[in-house]
Amino acid sequence: MRRAHLTALATLGLSLALGTRNAHAEVDLTLLQLGGGFLVNDRASVIPLEVHVREGDGPLAVRAAGVKAARGEISGIRVRSGGRVAFLYQPSGSEQREETLSFTLEKKSGDRILLDLSFELPEPSSPRLTFEVSPNDLDGSDPQPVQVSAAMNGSGAMSLEVSASHGTLSGPAQPVRGPGKLQLNRVLEPPKDLPDDAPSHLVLVAAAADERGFAAAKQGVMVVANLRISAEVPSGYKLLLEGTESPVDSVRAAADGRTVIEGRARYGAPIRAFIVRGKKRKEIPIAVPAGFVPLAETIALPGQNVADGGTGPTLVVALPPAPLGAKLYWPELAVEGATLVSTIELAPDVRVLVLERPTTPGPVSVLIDGAAQRPIHFRASFGRELSLEEAVADRGERAALRLVVKDSFGHPTDVPTPKARLASGFELELKRTSEGEYRVVVPPGAPGDTGDAVSVVTELPPPRVVAGDPPELAEARAEVRLEGPAPAIRPDDGPSAGPPRPSVSGIPIRVGLSALAIAGTTFGSQLLFGGAFGVEVRMPFFDRIALRAGFEAYRGTGQGVVDFQGASELEASSAVGGTIIPIELGFVFLDTSFVELMVRAGMGIRSESASLEVGGDAAGGGSRTGLSARTSLEAGFYLGPGTINLGVTLDGLGASANDLSGERVTFEGSLTNLRLDLGYRIWL
């Protein structure tokens, strides 16, 4: 760890006249690169840097700071919280490769600290880049996929990307990494509406970057088309076409002078037309149509489209060939969203734009002769600040939090991807919701009992360290209370026990208890009412499948009149009731954040009896035990730890009242009934 012995200057009014008071302290420095740029011995770039100053166990409280470079130039000094000082550094490009930065830091106590930090600046170098496409020629009437291959060799952190002006690049967008090498293989699917009567040219660009420099290369795919040229030809002359893929026979002038000639041609070929009579030959002007041809193709150098306020090589611009074999002239270039500083020529048709990059993330577009090209998004710089707050847990989650990652300018950023865990070491899932914003989920398999308070830790991997020791990871912590049941399998409490492992499916068995009120009617107009108690189990392999069993009690009544062969009539009432043990299988076909919809089907074991009263006297009745079928549709509305359940049940399918007849009374008809169920289920 780099240490510096520092002198603290007393801040009393006459300190310089009375002398200084020496105090020795150990201070740790770390110089970081949070944005883009190539930190090499070259005056072409201005690189944003940040120094972290730590004293003892924590960051140094800095009120003001000054920074000077022994050889380069320093600008844009800003003091940030947490012992951080940001600034812009421009290398000198001198033969000396060692740079020394001198810091003057004023503490909040008023004391000043003087210290130096040295580091090496390597010479700039370009990674070796190879770029191939096959085939280079396509038939416009039957275009085939194009194989695209790019590879780079470099040092340190490397990155490689490919873009195409037209069509779709399929296959993996991330290169395969090997020792000191990256390989990227993709397939270009040509546009489906590629014209077959006008030649096209598709431009592909590969861009590579490592810690010491960049490289870019361009390839083109020529689309050969059947060209039709029409011209006014005087009588007695022939029309001749040159520059086609193969020689084309001349065509004699038509009677009305309007003559058409055809030939296969590619974009960029010097297509010329002549009228010929004997040995006389004269070139005539013609219009040659073009299909898909871009003004230019632009791509960002990997890792350089960063809104960090720095200056350096950032965008690559590649041109297609000039039409008709003409000399290639560069159009007027301009940039919207950033400041164009200069250009670097890599090839006659490829240039790199040196930009003063913005400090706010957003689109940046290259203008070709005033026409804006496809915008390139400039992302925020490396994240260094995290904020964590509790969020409402969804169904099936034990807890949830909202995590926001910001860069040093306060902009949300997705670089780098954060990590989350419990303080015990249990890894947590992260779900990206927007740029720089994530949802941290404590899953059902997480250790802990219901109501336990656990600490959630989120961390960011460190940025590139230019000099000094690696910094402490940026982190944020928050406490949440667990919902839902603890894991079914607990780890041993011994010293070798690690965090519990979630089940393979990530969803444990869930058990719920429910109580229901029942009201309905039979198709014979008997009113039913009662209550029910149920136990429901959700399957671990598929949480939408449920198995339910329980106990129901009900009573139904009906009114009528008994006619004694016309002699008299007496009022009669019938009653049927008993208990049902239902066994049902359910399936949740809709599940949102506030409601689930389920369909159930099953059977019931029925034990019931019926009686008949006539004129207030018992006339008779009977009892039976049997089976029936049932089906239901149920809606569960999430409320607190459970759900309010509202269902419609068709019960008693296949059950007949005939079995309830006694010696004196005969009952007839079906016991099928339609009822409403209202209750509440709580999950254990």
C-alpha cells in the first residue's frame, strides 16, 4: 500500500510567521479512471480521473483541493464526498513516461495536506484487428446470408464490436475471449426488400479497443443487380453499355428512338453508355439507379461512448465507394450532442472522430453533409454511488428492495452490474427495471424465519485502478423483515455450515388454510347455506397447481304444499343437510400483482340426511353416504399475508335425492346446486 508522510499546516492567523506544526499521518491514495479515454503518453486526449484519499479507517474529509502535474496539464478540479477529488488530465506527449501528480488537500478541520503520487504512462499502441466477410458479392435477386468474422489481439482489458449499415446481424453480440485474444463471429441477414434492379452496397465496420489504443476496419458487400438503362438513340445508331459484370451486346435504336439495354452491374462500377454508328462513338449521359447505399456507417469505439466530459477518439465513420468509379471525397462532418475536436484518418474511407464528450447521457449523432445518421447512445460513466430502500414484496418473495446506481455526476448507470447478497453470504437475485435501477429480491429459499430482520448488502465491482491499492468496494446496506415461511430444510448450526441452498425450482411447498361462507340454491329451488374449512398445498415444481381438501357443512330448505287428493292441503317443508369432504385439484390460469384466477375440479365424499314436515309434523326422511363431482371458478385478491377468495361452485354433480328416501317418504331429483363461496386464505 502506498504511504505518504504529510505535513499539516496550522491555520492560525500568524502561522507562517510563528512557524509550522508538524503532524505525521498515514494516508492511502488510489487513482481511478471512471470514464473513457486512453491513458497513454499522447496529447490527443483529456482523461477524467478521480483520486480517493483515505486516512485511517475511512475516507478523508476534504473541503478544497489543488492538483498539479509534473508534465501534463490539470483542469476541472472538483471535490466530491467520501474523500474523492475528480479532475481532467491531459498527458504531455513528452519522452518522459513517468508522471507525478501533486495534491494539496484542505481538510474540513482547516489543516492542509501535501502529497505526491507517481504512475507510468505507456506509449500508445493499436491492437491488431482482422476483419473478414464472406461472400463479398451478393446476387440482388437471391441474396444469401453473409458470414462476418472479427478478431483482435491486445493487452489488458479488450473489447470488440461490429455494426452493419443495412440488414440484421444475428448470433452472439459478445466476443469469445481467449488468452490475449477476442473472436467475434456473426451472420449478416441482408434486407428482405433488397432491390434486384438497382445495385446496392452494404457497409460493415469492426471497432476494437484495449487500454493502450484502438483499431477499426471496414468491409463492404457488393450487391449485383440487373440494370436497365433507357436512352434516346438516333436512327441508324446502336446503344452500347460498358462497366457491367460481363460484356453486353449493343442494341439497335428503336423506331421511336427510345432504346433499352440491360446488364448486370455492381455499385461503384464506372457504368458508361455510348451511341455507336460505324466507327463513330459518342458517350451520352445516363441515370444509374442505386439500391441500399448508406451515406456512411458510424460506430462507437468500444468503451468510449461515455458521457464523462473527457476528450479523445470516440466514433468511427466509414464511407461507401463513390458512385460510378469516381474519386472518393469526404463529405462535411459535424456532430450533434458532443463537440467535434478533430479527425484521425485510419484509411482513405475510414476516419475516427475525436470528440469532447458530453457530461449528460443521451444520443450523439454524426451529420454527413447535414444529414443526421443513426444516433449513438452515450451512457453514464462508471457507477460509484448506491442507494438502497425497501420496496413492496410481490407474491412469492420474502422481501424486496429498490437499488439505484449512479455515477459521479449523479446520473443513473448500468456500468458496472451490481451484486447483492445477504450479510450471511446468501446470493440474491437482481432484476433491472430501468437504466441504473434494479429490484433486489429475497427469494423463498432464503434463510430466516418469518419476521426476522436480515441485512441486505449491495456492492459495485471496482473501476480501473491507475495507481495505488484497489479501493474499497462501493456498497449500500439495508435491513428488511422476512415474509413467508422459512425454508423447509435448514442448514446445520455447526461452524462448517454455509448458507442454505434453495430448492431446484426455487419455490418451496406452500400450505394455506382457508375458511369459507357458503350460500346458494339447488335446481329444485332449495336454498343452501353453510361453512367450510380447507387446507391447500401449492406444488413446488409448478406453483400454479394446487391440491385442496377440507370439511364442509351445509343445510338446505324448501317449502311446498301437500295435496291429499283434493280433500285438503297442508303446508310442507323439506330439509337436507350434512357434511362433505371435498378433494380438488386446481390450476391458476391468471396471476397478477393483485389477483389470481383459478379453476378447480374434483369430488366430494357426502354424508347427509333429508326430512319432510307436513302441517308441522314429521312425515319421515332418510340418510345416505355417497360421492359427487364438483367444479368451481375462484378469484383470490391479495390482502396482507393471504387472499380474499370469491368463488362460484357447481356442486353435487351425480348426487341424487332418491337415496335419501325413507319408508314413509320418497325424495326424487338431483342434488346439484350452484353456490357462492366467500372466505379468506392465509399462507403458513
